[in-house]
Amino acid sequence: MAKIMVVEDEQALALLLKYNLEKDGHEVLIVEKGNRVVAEVERWCPQLILLDWMLPELSGVEILKIIRTKPDIKNIPVIMLTAKGQEEDKIKGLNAGADDYVTKPFSVPELMARVKTNLRRAPEVMTIREICFEDIRMDLVAKKVFRGENYVHLGPTEFRLLKLLMETPGKVFSREYLLKTVWGDNIYVESRTVDVHIRRLRKALNAFGADYIRTVRANGYAIDCQPILE
Ligand code: CA
């Protein structure tokens, strides 16, 4: 019995899948919008993802590529669901990191069989329990941050921002990218909001040590130990 995420914007199909998966004893979460998927995967930690190719906002292949770059979720098996039957699309999907590929329309028993196979074949999903950078330690299970021995109190947005920065130290993330991945589809958020939350994050972290968050003028933010050049 597993946690299975169904990413599908056709509601009738999503509900049909949910019904059948639940009948097999699985726990199911439906996500309809492409740009919510990565955040929901990180939050809910499914053991398998059924991912539709054609989605509003962000396509299944784009989502898959992002998932495969993120250390804590990259090993989750993904079955792509698609109306595209072309061989080249299948290859594109598999190249992007899909574990399996099912063409619509499919029979429900066949898909359930694939689910079973992929769950069994799935390697023990390697869950990363913590990420560290210098003296900053993020406990991803307890969702707590420490600097040395000190507990750093962060809000949920600051936590997600810090996690993203710490996953790839030295990499500069643009405000647009941060908005898209940390805030998702909240269209009311302006890029200035990123600066506000970075300021909060800095304040909380720097109470216990040096400032490792680097502001890159007109570009964005990174975490590293380089001297600050502006
Ligand atoms: Ca679709």
C-alpha cells in the first residue's frame, strides 16, 4: 500500500484512477495544475507518480525534468500517461526520466498492473533526511533548521527558499525561478516579495553566524562562502 500522486487535469480520468487505486488500498492525491506538482511532491512525498503529459502551465516532461534534478525526490518512480502514441514522444518521455509510459486510452486493469510492477521494482526510495552547508543543518524530516547548536526559527516560505538554495550551493537562482518554484502559481506575488523573504531568512540565520546568502545584482540569490562581490 503506497502513497500515489495522480497528476491529471481531466477530472473524470483523475477520479477514475483515484477510485481504482484506493480500491487497491493506496492513498491518493490528485494534482491538476502542472506548476503545483513539484511543491506538492516535496510536501507529500509520494512513492509513485502517475504523470499526465499535457497539463496546463507546465508539461509533464518539464515537471519530470525538474523532479529528476532534486536530490530528495529524484528517485520516485514516475509513470507517464499520454495521449501521444508517437515513438519519438515515448523516447522523449523516457529520456526525461520516466520509469514507464502508458498511452491513452488505456485499460484500468493494465494500468493497475503497471502500478504494481513499478512499486515493486522501485528501489528503496532514498530519502534524504538532512542537508548541510557549513554550519547550517536542515532536518527535512522534522522540518527544522539549526546553526551549530542553535535552533533557527523559520516560516514555511523561508524554509523552502533555504532548502532550494542549499540543494545547489553556489548556484545563482533568479527571482523568477524562486517565485515559480517556491511560490508556485500564486500570481499575486511580485518579485520584490522574494527580497522580503530573503531578508527574513538572512535575519534569522545570521543571528547565529556569518552571512552565506549572496545577492547577485539584477540576477538573484545563491548560498555560498565566497566573498561578496557586488
Ligand atoms: Ca491532460
